[in-house]
Amino acid sequence: MSTQKVFEVVGLGNALVDALVRMDEGPLLDELGYTRGQMTPISHSDWEKVFSAVEAHGVEIQSGGSCANTIVGLGLMGAKSSYCGQIGSDELGSLYAESIEDACGGHALSQISTHPTGKCLSIVSQVDAERTMLSDLGAAVLLEDLGDFRTQIQQSKILHLTGYLLLGDPMATRALEAIEIAKAAGCLISLDAADPFVIGAVGDAMWSVIREHADIVFLNREEALALCSDAGSAALEELGQYCSTVVIKLGAEGSIILHHGEETSAGIHPVEAIDTTGAGDAYAAGFLYGLVRGWPVSHAADLGSRVAAMTVAQLGAVVRDRAMLQEAVHLAQPSGGQIAASLAATSRSPIGG
């Protein structure tokens, strides 16, 4: 007997608080010895030291992590979504849980007291929108059990994951456990490649997930080059041997999609860039919103482009203005007669319920 699908998309990821500040960061980074434009792992104490140095410039605290950004975006657009990750028993953890709950109406977060909540300080340049990220993973990468999230996976149409989970245990094991639960329940598996360095570190593991499990895969140009040595039709064709839907995001050139062997392209909606953090996550949110509702792929990609544009035009990885998101949905959505049962056709196996 099939499980009733009460969720549209659920996600498993590394729960990282985003601390965002926009400033002239050059002198500070030189003084502290951090490389501009890169992500640098640092300790909890060093993170707090840098945070204290930038706090006077006005720091915005939001829920973050690539997967969470996508799931929160879906929730704010009105999709029934939920998120699983791990936070610490601290103030940042409480703020993180509140942010997820506000967007999605609930969550499947786990909490531990032995490690602080993971966090990423994004210092965004006032000059050219370049971002320098300083991360302390903390509790985020130490999830020992999926808990109630197992049931949510069974009740969802899509499980969304990112390549960051494959970088090491216990998160890699949790990801594979979630995949097996999803497959048994007829739940589609969506994978975002995450970052070229992830592919360089665990390329074999990512290829294994793509070949054996993934129904939908998202990559940007650099990730496609790292994985397939191509970022065009050849990459779509190679990945399309295993996945029903392949999306390659090409920045200012838009995106190209292969869906059941048919190639489609989508343009962009130009804006003045303020902060590029989370643009790919936002695109995935818009695309999955359309796909899970049976939209033609061209319309799903257009919504992804609209949400990504809105994201880079602001400070922060998630557009939290529900009215703006609903306007984007309205502009991108197809007419009733164009909505097809494309989601069911995307799966490697039938979707239940």
C-alpha cells in the first residue's frame, strides 16, 4: 500500500546559520589573514572573534546551508516542505529552528548540547559583491540518526540532497539511509552537486549516487566541468543516461535542461547584483516548485531564474518576501492546460499516493 504524500519536497543537509554583513572588508581581511573571495574553515573561537570585529557594521542572522536555502525557499513560495539537519543547544540554534519553522511550518531538526550550532559568516563587499565566507561546521556534520525525518521522507514526493553530505561520515551515511528510505517509498531523489571542490574530494561517491539513485541533478558550469569535463550538451547527455532531469546553470547565459531526452534552455532576469550567495539554491527551489506541480520544464526553469535573480539583488541567500515570491510564481506559471503529469514521469520508479 502506497504512503500518502503530504509533503512536496523535504531536504537533508548541514544546518548552518548564515551571518551576513556588507562592508568594505579589504583592510579587515588583510589584518586577520583570510583570503578574499574564498570559504575558509575556522574554529568556533576564531569565528566568534571575527564576528565581534564585524558586528558593528550590522549583521543579519538567517537559517543557511545550501539544502536548507532551497527548502526554505520552497516553503516561502507555498510548497509543503520540511528540513532535517542538526543544531546546537544555543541561541543560534534556536534562531535557526525559528527561521525554518517560519518558512515551512515545522521541521525535523535534531539538537545536541555537545557542540555549537554550525555557522557561516559571509562578508559581502560593498565594492563588487564578492563574498568571503568563514565557516565553523560545529554540530551540523554530526547527525547520528534521522529520527522522525524517516517518516517525512516516506510522505514526500521529492527528497533533496546536496553533495556536501558526501564529504564524510556520519552525514554521508545519513544521506545513503535517506536515499534508501526514499526509494522504498517511491520518492524522487534530487541532488545538487554543491561545489567543484566537493566533486574533487568525493567525485566517485557523487557519481555512485548519480548512477544508482538520482532522478534530478543540479550543477553549475564549474561543477559540470569538474564532473563531466563539459558544461553543455555533452554533459547533459552523459548525466542523462542515469537521471531523468539534468539542470546545468550557466550564470549570465541562463540554464540548460535535459528532461526525458529533450533539451530545453532558459534565460535570466537581469538585476544589479548585491550578493550572489545562494543563487543556485534559489534556482533549485523555483525549479523544484514547478516540477513537483507538473509544470512544463521551461516554466519551472523560468521560475528558478526569477527567484535566483531576486536573490542576488538582495543581501542574503533566501528571498523572504512571500508577496514577491508569489508574484514570481504567478508570472512563471503555465496555463492550466499546460500542466502535465511530468513529475511521475521523472521517477525511476512509480510515485505512490
